[in-house]
Amino acid sequence: MRRLTQAPNMALATLWVDLLCEDGMPATVQRQYLGAAAGHLPPDECLPEIWLRHDEHLERARTLLDRLRNLPQHRWQCVCGEIVEGGFEQCWNCGTLMPR
């Protein structure tokens, strides 16, 4: 097993592990309960960690996480008039996809 990275919180750790597993890279979250020890241990040692089951997935997993952390940001107006901002490529109001 190989440690891939620390996550800033459990929500992101769980999301990243799910996406890695979906892409064929078995991964687990470790240290998920150490947040309760913050104050007794250094805070950076209490963050959840993502571990890969197979070392050979390390570079592919780093590439996937890099893409997830750096999603392109958009600002566009939908045909329904809604302004859509951020990494969204679909209008939340009507479901129309962002024009290319």
C-alpha cells in the first residue's frame, strides 16, 4: 500500500476514494477518526489520508486527483437566462448543457 495524499476533510477524502475506485484504482481512507485527537496531536497529523492498495497506480491516481483539484472554471449564460459559474457545465435551472 502507498499513501497518495492527505485530504482537507472527510467529505473530500471519501469523494476522492470513491472516484479512484470507480477508475479501477482500489483506495481507502485512513485516519478518518483522528480529528477527535486534534489538540492532543499536531493538526496536520489528524487529517484523513488516502492510501492506494497497489503502488503501480500511484502516477495515474496523482493525475486524476490533479484534474479534480483543478477543474476549469466557467461563467456562461444559459438559454433560460440563468448565469452559471464555476466548474458546472450544465444549468441547474433547466438542465441545458454549456455551449461549446
